[in-house]
Amino acid sequence: MTTEHTPAAQASAENLDALNYEEAREQLMAVVGRLEAGGASLEESLALWERGEALAQRCEEWLEGARRRLAAARNNSEDVPPAP
């Protein structure tokens, strides 16, 4: 059962694109907390799980971008000759 092409899923994906790392991480922690607390219906639990997966992916995208920027900065600093 995939809902990634529904208007709600597309709006949700657009909302994810606007999140910075801290916002995505905070929302992910809230989703995990709700899942761990239990009491949600199966349908709600599945929706929470899907949202959590998307938020985790967004966090990973931010972290990967940070890794690339650090690697580029390291490479650039290695190209600069030492100061006299």
C-alpha cells in the first residue's frame, strides 16, 4: 500500500523539503515518541511510520550535504600553501 502519489503525500514531501535538519530531527523524535507510546490505530501507526521514514531520509540528506561540504573544505585547505 503506497500513498506517495496522493496529494497529501506530495504536500507532505514539499513540507519536508522546507525543513532544516533541526526541524526534521525534532519532528522525527516526536513521531518516534508517538509510536513508542502506542495507542494509535493501525492506519495512524502506518502513517506515522511513513512520516518517520521520510523525516529520517530528510535528516540523512542534510547530513550527507554537510559531509560533502566538509570534504570540499578539507580539499580546499589542502590546496592552499602554508602561511610563511
